Amino acid sequence: MPGFAHELRVLAQVNGLVCGVDEAGRGPLAGPVIAAAVIFDKKAIPRGLDDSKKLTAETREKLYARITERAVAWGVGEATVDEIDMVNIRQATHLAMARAVRALSPAPVFALVDGNDPPALPCPCETIIGGDGISASIAAASIIAKVTRDRMMIALHEEFPVYKWDCNKGYGTEDHLHALAVHGCTKHHRRSFAPIHNILFGGILANASATL
């Protein structure tokens, strides 16, 4: 389970606050990519934190409330579909992470980031592979990012129900691919992603023969 050892290691070397950073939504065909950053006091860390992917939606919602109540600071950053298409998903993810860190008040002096691809942040950072499973701050950020993005996709589902975004959250599931084949793309679809690009420019849906 995630602990506070990595944060304490950094805190012993810096004078200031340390945040955890993670993202949600790199892989979907639709919707923005969302990042979150969280700063904890070691005496006020909610119980039950874990990698958001390992938690049920109900548990994530409960933890979201606890995190936002107990955190020293928390922030969310978004990179839009247009930005994803303009600069690519990797750079858009880094942009969202930087925005999440900038949203923190008070500001951190160091960031722990999930993964192995360090973004350009307003402060120095260290990447941790599997950080959302071992760092409390990163796990909390993964939950905030996931809940925030899921809520956004559920809201978009009300406008575009045929794509079933309330269930698939924009990922390329069978029902989503089928709706794309029948109804085409929306302004919320990532045109730089192969299945969407193929629809728009005369190609075929990836794996369409296997799913439709």
C-alpha cells in the first residue's frame, strides 16, 4: 500500500513542501487528459489510498472527498483535445501536469511524478515507476485525476449518449468503436489518434472487423 517514505526522503533534503503528481486519460479516443497534484501533511493522510485503477468508482469518490478535505493543497490541470492533437499526447500530459502543480497553493519545492518520463514542472521533480502504488501523494493525485476526468466524461455523455462515455470514459471499447462507425466523430474525439484519423481521412477503424 502507498506510504510516505518517498516524501519523507525528499523532505529531509529540501526546505519546503513536496507534492505527488499523476494523470488520467492518456489512452482514450475522446476527452481531455487530466493531471492532479497533491500535498499531504504526514499526520493527515487518509486511509485506503491506492492506485486509482485498483479501486472501485465508489471507493474513488469517497477517497476524493477525504483527500480534498485533508490535503495541505491539491490542484488539477487539463490539456484539451485540441492541445492533444496539436502537440501529441505525451506533451499534452506534461502540460496538464505543469498546470496541476501551478494550481497548488502553497506551492511545492519538489514533485514526485508517477512513471519514468519527467515533465517540465515549476519545480524540480523525480519520477517513480509505479508511484501510484507506493507513494501516498502520487496515489492521491491518481484518484483526484481519475475522478475528475470520469465526471467530465459522464457529463459529456449527456450530450453524446450514443458513444457510452458514461461507461467507457472515451476508451476504444467495442460499443464506442461501433458508435463511431455509425455516427462518426464529435469535437471531443482526438483526431491525432489512429482510429479517429482513419475515420476522418478515409481509412478504416483499427480492428473494426474483429469488433463490429
